[in-house]
Amino acid sequence: MSPHEQVIAKLNAAGVPFETAHHEPTRTSEDASRIRGVEMHSGAKALVVRGHKTGAHYLCVIPADLKLDSKAVKTVFGEPVGFASDLEAVTGCVPGSMPPFGSIFGLRTVVDPRLGDNETINFNAGSLTDSVRMRYDDWRNVEHPEVALIAK
């Protein structure tokens, strides 16, 4: 199954309501926000990072209008991290298409609590041309991420 199909299957299996949209390719959070017609803060930006010491991959999910705080992330994971250069090999996702479901790929997932400022969140669903909109609380109940301040 493609990453997009895995996301849809996970949501269907959980029985939570969600909406999908097919659109032109989006490579940036700004593009995605514009095409979806929503505020950037509601975008669930999913960033795969790799530990410098262990080589382990982790998923950080933050509001799309914020930046990853490398010092905070180092504290959470216990090691310095950098953006994963092997994203496609690890997840099958091209840059910009990573969904906020590390569990699909066996990745420890951490979310910044400010994403919860939104009743609904929007994200690329394993594809640059497919988005999902769903309730933040439903996403948390399906994914079960750790919660930590990891953005600035």
C-alpha cells in the first residue's frame, strides 16, 4: 500500500470522521494553506528527524506556521537531531508529503501542544496532491503521540 492508502486505511479502521481533498501538488506549508483555504496554524507539519548518535528516526508534528526548536527536540529525544535525508527510503514519502502518523512507519511521534489550538487540523496524507482534514482530538486518539513543546 502507498503511504496515502495507509493513512486512509488507518483512519477508516479507527472509525473517525475525516474529509479528503485532491488538489494540485503542494511542496510548502504556505502552498498547502493557500490551496486548502485555511490558516497555516491548522496545518499539521510532519517532520522526520534522525538522531546524530543513534541514527534513530523520529516524527515531530508541529503547527505549520512554527519552526522546529532543535534544542527542545534534543531534550525530548536525548540526542541532537537533524532533518532526515533518507525520508523516502524510510517512509516511502517524498519531502512535503509526510503525514502526521509516525505509527504507520514505526516512528516515535511527538506533537507540539499548540497544534491543539485548532479544533480541526489539515495535513498532506502521504501525497503532495492529497490532503486530510479531521478533528485534532480524533487525530490524537488515533495516533497517541507524546506531547512536548518542540516548536518556536
